[in-house]
Amino acid sequence: MLRVAIVGASGYTGAELLRILYAHPEAAVTCVTSEQSAGKRISEVFPFLRGRCDLVLENLEPVRVAEKADFIFTALPHKAAMEVVPTFLRLGRRVVDLSADYRLRDAREYELWYEPHLSPALLKNAVYGLPELKRARIAGAELVANPGCYPTSVILGLAPLLKKKLIDPATVIADSKSGVSGAGRSAKVDNLFCEVNDGFKAYGVGGAHRHIPEIEQELSLLAGKKVTISFTPHLVPMDRGILSTIYAMPVEAATTAELLRLYQDFYKGEPFVRVLPEGCFPSTAHVRGANFCDIGLTLDQRTGRLIVVSAIDNLVKGASGQAVQNMNIMNRLPENTGLEVLPIFP
């Protein structure tokens, strides 16, 4: 049985890790930490865990955490993660980091969007944890940088087209909508019920969102050249879910049916990517609570644009579910172990 620690367990991604790992037959959570809630039982912070996980939250002491666990999830804000990840690695523990601290390969790029990096030497060894594209490297990694939620939806939506060089990368526009849980659990005026309910707004407009360099980094690797996109996120008054609508101009003639066959072939055998039939498009309601990414597409005959729509649960495939998927790969477990739960509907 793999002993697992969740560092930063009192946030939404920590709660989702606990929910998923409770049903995991090969892993047991043996340590949970929280600076704000240390001394409380995790079931006091998240009552849905009563009688199922009653571990006491501890202050973050890396050596003590490493003594209790073989594998570490760091579900901390950026900067806080890179303060402890190097210690876990030195102690011989493998880590999946759910923050942004190790997603960007270039420390200067990270510092441009965030702040000075405390362990830039680790960036060259950190593996970007998108299993559908990086499975072989993830299997041998000591440190996996779990992708962001928006990037997961956009990269999976565009990967087949860029890999096959079927679109002009300069024409890519990604319009994404997220539930409020994507902003985290800390108290913020913008996320109060009265601020969000019955409203729908764009934010990070004009190339300001911190997920842009992550998206562009991975799209550039797929395209084999520098890709710059227009990306606008929106906040939707729902708890969870991301829907990304992505536009691009094709470079050669193709039908919707041909492009769907490309996607079906590209994602053949992938347990968590579902390519929808022609005329069908994803809904966040159909992935809620599950580790799926649903993808639909069509060619707009009037404008000539290709439109790809992808849907994920931002807390599952966009965070904790993908993290467990990475853990499974790193430990040579069947990739779908503990993740076969169906979406919650309605």
C-alpha cells in the first residue's frame, strides 16, 4: 500500500484528492497538512469526510511528513510549493505538485508571470504531467508538475491539430469559462455569492492570465515552433467545471468527419478523453466529478474556421484527478486505478 501525504489539504484540490484517494485500492492517505487548520481533524474542515477520514491536520514540517509518506502531493499556492518540494526530493520522496511552480521550463518566464524562482535547477527535471502527451516521461519522474485547469482543456483540445500541422497556430483563440472553485477556497470579495450569483464575467482580459505561458509552452512543443494565442477566461456562477471553445483556421481542406477521425485515432485507447460524435458538443454537466475530458468539434462552413469545444471538471481532470492519474503512472499502477467513477448527473 502506497503511503500518501497531502500537503495543503484544506483547499478544494486537497479535498478532492481525499475524496478520490478514499476509494483508491493501492493508496492510503497517512498525513495531511494545513497551516491555517493545524490541530483540527480534516473531517471538521470537510464534514463530507466524517467517519471516512478523520486524520488530524498538521503543521508543515517536511521531514516529519516524509517520515509518514512515500509519495507527496503538494496542493499549495505558488511559491509555497517551491519552498518545500526540494526538501521532499532530497529525502527521496516523489512529488506531484499541483501549483504552478514547476510547470514552466524557463525560470525567466516564470519570474515574468509570478516572482523569482527559489529552485530553478529543478525545472529541467520536472515533467509536465499531461498523461496523454507525456506518459513515458511521467513514468520515470521524481517530480511531476500537474497541469493547470485551463491549460488541460485547451492543450487536449488542440493537440491533434497542432501535432499534424493542420491549423495555423497564429490564428488560435481560446475562450474558456470556469466555475468559481477554480479560484480556490480562500476568502475573496470577487468570489462572494452576491458578487458571482446571476453574473457572468471575463477576467484576465488582454493576455493577462497566468496560465497563458503554460498553454503557449506546450502548444509550441506540439507545433514545433513558437505559438502565441489569444486567451480569455470567464467566471461562471457554478461550483465546478471548465468549458473551452477554441477557434483556429485550417491550413488545408478537411471535413468535420475527417477531423473527428483524426481525434479518435489520436486519443484511441486514452481512458479519460472522450471524442464526441459529429453534431455533439461537450457539457460541463457530463464530466462533473469525473476525470474525463470531453471533446467535440466542427468546421464552420461560413467562416472556414475550425471550432473545438472541450469540457473538464476543473477539480478532477483539471487538478486532483489528473494528479492521481500521474501518481498511478509514476508507481506503475494501472492508470485508471481509483478514477473510474462516473460523472455526477444531474
